[in-house]
Amino acid sequence: MNLPVAGSPLIIEASLNGSASKALNPAVPYSDDEIVADAVACMEAGAALIHNHTDEPIIGGSGELDTERYARPWRRLLGIRPDAILTPTMPVGQEGVPVETRYRHVVEMAREGLLAQGLCDPGSFNVTLLDDDGLFAPSTYLYRNDAADSRYYVDTCRELNIGLSISIFEPGFLKFILAYLRQGRLPPGSMIKLYFAADHLPFGLPPTAASLDAYLGMLEGWDIPWLVSSFGEDCVGCGLAEEAIRRGGHIQVGLEPYAGDRKPTNVELVREVVALAERYNRPIATPAVAAEILWLPTFPVPFAA
């Protein structure tokens, strides 16, 4: 899936926080003021897409996220940047919590006009970390999205007439989405997000050119935008961002996936991608250009500050 590269706009997504903690890096934003300021600064630096979490757990919590915790800073952000393309996270599956409950905040924010793009994590993997012996510790936690859940995410975004941010943590996740592509049933505005991971994390292909080529082989023949992100790594420093830029892809960076010796800000990570893009004559996509590339059906969202 080699697209024309020189001159094609590059979409940058800033993933602001995720599971990263202030103990790890004081620059990680979590308060309303921090989210708004960081998002605006990242957009001014070149980010077209913004993704953030609240401080609520997505694994092992209640299984439901508070819509207002997202909506409160996002209303302010859209008042400043009405072109912002925002995507939340969601709790993973757990016994006794229906998918409609876990996805309720997405539906409510889409209906309010805060979202041009929903999300889908079409698969599951083990949640664990390396122990002192260098083995993955025994754990019963799952990052769980079964096939019924995954169909609900896709079909709900189509019904809401919003785009779809598709998280690909494993090749099986992509197989699920390829079936929708073959049947012509993905919502307009869909984007494939290829999540690679360092060796100490229990998911994902390693962030290498060979791994990227494997995914692009699966996507061969399909005209759908894609980006890369590298969890537990430095996406620019490890070379993955450059490999994607050379192949016509897009980039996610931010303090959620980042790991390294530095303590950068989200804005610094966005600027590093902008500098890399200049070497390959990839102009930086504005949110309006990104919406056109993604074919977002509703942009800008009908939100009144």
C-alpha cells in the first residue's frame, strides 16, 4: 500500500495522557485547564487530531466513564478551536457491564456535537507486565472487546454519522476491520491506527519497518488512511515515524504512548514529527484538511460554545 508521498499532507494526532502519570512526567495533562491548554498548543504546533483520557480507569473500574469529565474541557476547547477533532477512550469489557453502558459517553458527546469521530478497539489481549524474572507476570486482566462489542462500536458510529478511530493492537484486530471493508460497511470517516509496542508490553508487533510492512501487506488494495504509534517507545527516536512518513502514512505521538530517557511535553513531540515531515516534503494537515482526507461526515461538529 505505497501511496504517493511527496506533497501529501501528514496528519498528526496528539495523544495527551492515557495511562501516563505525573509521577512519570509532570507535563502529563489531566485537569481541565491542562487538557485545554495542551490541546490548543498541540494544534498550533501541527496536530490535527486530539485524543485524551480522563483520570478514570478503563480496566478494573466501574465499566462506565463520566461523560461530563470529557465534555467539560472539550466544550471550552471547541470554543477556542471549533475545528478540533476529538476522540476519547472507553472502558474495556467486564462481566455485568453492557457495552451500551461502556460506550454511553461516546453516544452522549456525539449527540451534543462534541465528536466528529468515535472509536473502536476490535479485539482483546492479556494485560500484564514483566516481573523480576523477565517473564510476563500471571494476571487475570484482559483488555477485552469481544466480537459483539466490536460490531456495536462500528455500527453505532455509523448510526451517529461520525467517523471511526480504529485501534489495531494485534493483526487479528485488523482482520475484523478488513471484513467490514470487504462488505463496504465501515462508517465514512474511518482511520486505521496501527499500535506497535516495545518488548516489555504484552501486545503489539515491535516498532520496526518489517512490522509496518506486515500490516501494510494486509491493507494492500484498500484506500483507507492509517497512522502509526509506538507504545513504550519514542515513535520518532525508534525510526517508526520516519518509516510511516516515507510510506505515505500518518503519525500519533504524545505522552500516552511515549517512553524514553527524556521528559518531553506533548508539544515537543508534535514538533519533532513536523520537523521530520519537512525532510520528506509532507505538509502538515490542518484539521480541515485531515477531515477531508478522512472523509469525516460531520466536520466541523455542530457545537455552539
